[in-house]
Amino acid sequence: MTPRSILVVTDFSELGGHALARAALLGAEHRAALQLVYVAQPGEVPPPDVAVRLSHHALQLRQRHQIAVQAVSRVDCTVADIARAAAAHDLVVWGTAPQRGLRAWWGTHPALQLLRACQRPVVVVRNAADQTYQSLLVAVDLSQASHRLVELGLAHHPRARVELFHAISTANEGKLRYAEVSERAIQIYREQCRRHAQDRMFTLTDSYDARRNRLSSSIGRGDPARQVLVAQQSAGADLIVVGRHPASPWVDWFFESVAQRILREARTDVLVAPHGFQAASRGTAVKRLATDLPVRRVKAGAPRPPSHPNPAALWGGA
């Protein structure tokens, strides 16, 4: 899951500059190659010197960080253009501001549109990149997909402190009250959900025993997106890592996902990973490793994480 190739999307704005700086830090940390592409904001006319400015940024980043940087001379204007370019990369870094007003409620965030079109993780940059990420908050729903999400955060940011956070939704408690279930029964149900979440969280963190010195966990209760934002502020995390389950545009419009709400409201950087995301380098890496295999082969593999029903994950992921 370590990125070897990063696509950097900029519009030459302040946030676009933050995206360039953040991608350069990631590239230097993982010795990954960068490709810079310009995308125009809706309704804006691209400047006539796009190619020159991109080449200038590429030269600066190449000299400053000693990494491979390539500038794309064409001007990409749609998410579909970015998705086609992202298919050849492991990670996309994009500097965009939180959406506000009617556009936030009636439109889908460009990063989520990209996740539908291309199965690549996207880092949405909101802040200046003065140093590598020091603290991560990984929002988990305690399903099988949570393991890949945690591994993605650990692989991309091996030196950062990582806190796993899960929010127990209270939506079912309202249904129980509507059905006139006794308060005592609701309290018992709430305690069962809490214990189950604690057990699953312990299982998840225990699977990363070698990294326990910088891995912690916490559990909240209430609206998942709001609780994630509160936990991020409390922990002072530089980056929120959240998963994105597949959904149609109509579902996103009627039922806003957790990832979409976090992107809309978060003031910090957000890494959104689509369900079943893939790395563009995987095929190349497999071929490279296959040529180096010794004559003697043994079967090996990581143990499968436990699979159990999870009534505590009532919000169904991001």
C-alpha cells in the first residue's frame, strides 16, 4: 500500500500550493514519483501559461526534495479527466476548500466524484504542509474493510501516531423508543453495543501489536461524522482517514454519507479511501517480485482477521 506514484492536482491557488507541498513531502518520504496536473475551477478560465507554471513547480520540487517530478502540459477541466490520469497512480493529492452554502448541500464533493470514477485513495489538502503528518485519526466501522483502512494509514504515514476511532450510532435507540420499549431495555441494549464495540476495537488494535507504542483507540457515541470531527479536534490529528463505501449519485444526494459530511465540514486534511481500492503499482510490483523469487518456494500469508457480525456498526461505514 506504500505509494510509488502520486498524482497532484492544483489550480495555482493557495490550497493548490499546499497540495504541491504535501505531495512533495509524501514523495520524499516514500521515494514516490509525482505528476503535476492543472485543473480549472468551475467557471474559471485557465491562465495562458499553465504549462510554464507547472514546469516551474516541477523543477522546484525536484531540486528541493530530490524526487522525480513530471508536469503535464494539458489542462484538465473535469473530474473525468482527473480520473483517467489517476488510473496510472497509487494516490491523488488535491487541494480544495470545504464546500459551503447551497453548493455543499446540492452538489457532490469533487473528491467523491473522483472516487466513483477511479478506485484510488484521495488526500484532500486543507492546511499548509510544513512537516509530515504527526498524528492520524482513522475512522473505523469495525468491519473487514477497517483493516485495510488502518493498514493504508500506517503504510502512508509510518512515523505518525495513529488513533482508531469508532462512533456507535444512537439511531436504533430512537426506533426502540418509538416502539415504546422500556428505558431499562434501551440501557441494556446500549451497554451491549458498547461492549461489542470495545471487543472488536481490541481485536483490531491487537492485530497491530508491533506498532502498539504509537497506536491507540477510542469509542464515541452519537452521529458518526460529528463524532469523528470532535475526536479529531480533541486528539489534534493532522489527518482524518475515512473509508467510502460504494453508492450511486442518487443515494449520495438523498442520504449524505459520513465521508461526504466529513469532507464538507472538516478543517483539517482528509484521506478518503474507496471500498476495495487498488494500487496502480501492484501489477508492476508483482512482476518485479516474481523475477526475484528463489527456486525454493514456500506457502505463506498473513492470518485472516476475524469475521463476526457487528451490531455496533449501525452507521454502515462512511
